Amino acid sequence: MTKLIRSVGAGSAAFLASCNIGGIRVALAPPDSQGGDISAIATMVKEKFGEVSRFATETNARLSDVEQKAARGGRGGGIATKSWGQRFVESDEYKGFQGSRDRQGLKFRAEVASTEGEHKNITSVSGSGGSLVPVDRRVSDLSLMPWNTLTVRDLVAAGTTESNAVSYPRMTGRTNNAAMVAEGALKPQSDMAFEEVTAPVRTLAHYFLASRQIIDDAPALAATIDAEARNGLADVEDAQLLFGDGTGQNLLGIVPQASAFAKQWTNAMGSPLDVLIQAIAQVEALNWKVDGMVLNAVDWRMLQAMKDTQGRYIGNSPFEASVLQRIWQTPVATTNRMPKGTFLVGPFKTQAQIFDRMGVEVLASSEDGDNFRRNLITLRAEERLAFTVKRPASFVTGSLTASLA
């Protein structure tokens, strides 16, 4: 409402205009000069009324918008959230797709994240894996099948390549005619022969399917799947480094190229430990230095359990801590890829080397077959490498029960 009051004093006129709208009071002071212009006061009052009116209009609009959103929020009167479709078209990925000039063959993934009050669905279809992710499940104590101990890669030298093959010269013969020479006499000539050897880069890969819910709703399990993909490659890699035959897409491993064990001296009472020391001597007779051996895991424990004629353990005490596995001062790598009763010794670091063309890569995609419709993810693990054995004769393989008689 508006109220205009006129108060007349001695020789002066005082005007007071006031209004109260929506709890807001506006007052206008009288003009400084006596007998001020009433039209000026009316103009000022009009301006103030205009400001108050605009404020009231904006406030009413905001309140109306809130009431409409609350009405659309459904039960409980909550504020409505954006739909998945709205979030999809408002995502940066979709906007980038819209702005692309060439959309042919272009793929993109727009993340439509859940907001408070929404929940992701987990399917219960047989084989989907949804039953493995119940509410508040603890996935830190997963029950998994074991992998073999992976050690062969650690024994050999590591390298990298940017080519599809690794080529290197290998000595095939040597004639050493070095001798004492008298002053002024001709020096003797020594000869060496080489051959060019090429090791092609090969690919190790595998894939498997996993439920999208497993990947999204159980991060620990997702990390385990990643580890399974990598360990699956490493297990086959160990087998290839040891026994690959070099045909087709196989690497050429060490054992098919190694020298067969030959006893270096007679020992009628020989044991597996005697076989190993003679194998080391066989390598050293060719002037190579043995820096490792590979045994089956069970054979390693069998050797640890050996006793003398008085029942005392030959090796370390069962309760003695040991940082490294060693036999005859030689590091021992154990893997179940090596058949029981078989061994391999040699200069791994100097005469065998891996050249990685691409390290282990784990990729996940829903764009495989009907994965998108089935809500599945394809996980693919892959690596590319070449393997070289520079001097195959420097490695010796054989049976732990070989006769030394």
C-alpha cells in the first residue's frame, strides 16, 4: 500500500512518502528547498515503486519455479534430477562428438554417472557374475586358483626393440694361435667365424569375458581380473622361454637348443646334487660362467629335504632363514613349467635375452560381438617380444637321476 502525508509548517512544506510492500519499507526525504516541486517527489516515488515491483516479480518467479520442480519430483516432493538421456547429451564426450567434422567410424563413450538416490542394477542372470557382488560384499579375501611361480624372465637379460625382428652375429668358430713371439718375428694369426641369427618378434595374447557389473561394482575384483590376464601371459611366456620350438608363432626356447648333460667324472654313489655340480662343471669346461639354474618346485623341496646317513639335513636347517635359493652357490629359479626330475643350468644373464616390442597391455571393451546388448566386457591381454639365445651350447639340461657310475 502507499501513503502520502503532507505536513505544513511556518513558511515551509514537508512531504513524506512511504510504502511497505512485502515487508520492504521505502521512505523519501522531503526536498531541501522550501515549496519543492511536488512533481519531482512523485517521480522519485515512481522510481522506487518500480524497483520494488521488479524485485517482487523476480521473487515470485523463483518461488514458482521451485514449486514446479518440487511437483515434478514425485513422491516426497524431492527436487527432480536430470534423466540419463539429459546427462548423456550434456556430457563433454557427446558434445565433442557433435563438434567433429568427420563422424564416420568415430566412437565415443559418455559416462552417465549415478547421482544420490539412484542405484546401479546388478543382473542375476546365470553366469553374469552379479551374484558375486551382493550388498556390502568384502572382496579383499577372494578365493582364487594359484599360478605357478614365475621366474624364468627374471633369470635372463632384459631388453627392448622397435623392430619386428632382432638380428645379431653369433660366433661359430675360433682358432686361437696366440703364442710367444721373438723380437722381429711374424705374429701368428687367429681366426673367428660368425653367422647372422634372426629372432622374430612373436605375440602372446588371450581374452575373456566379464560382467560389466563386476568391473563397475567391485574394484578389487576388477584389479584381480587384470592380474589374471597378466599372469596368464606370464605363465605361457615361461613355457615358451624354456621349451618353445621356434615353429609357427612359437619362440625358440633354451631347452631345445641346450647341450645334453654328460658326466664329467665317475661317482658311483652320486645323488641329484652330484648331477647338478657336474652339470655346472660341464658348462665351466667351455669357459662359461653359470649364473642360474631352473628346477621344478617339487624337486627344489626334495633337494632341501635330503639328509646324510645320520639323519641330519644336508642343506640349511628347516628353521634357518634364507634370502636366496641357492645350490652350489648358484641361484635357483623354481617353476612348475619345468617337468619334475629335469634341470637346466647355464649363463642366463650373458647368453639369453628378451627383447620386448610391447610390454603387457590389458584392454577392456564393450564393442565386441553382442557385448553391448549383454552388458559384458571383453578383456584382452597382449604382449610382443623376441627371445635370443646367443650361445646355446653354454646351457646344459638333463635328468636329476642321471647315472654317474
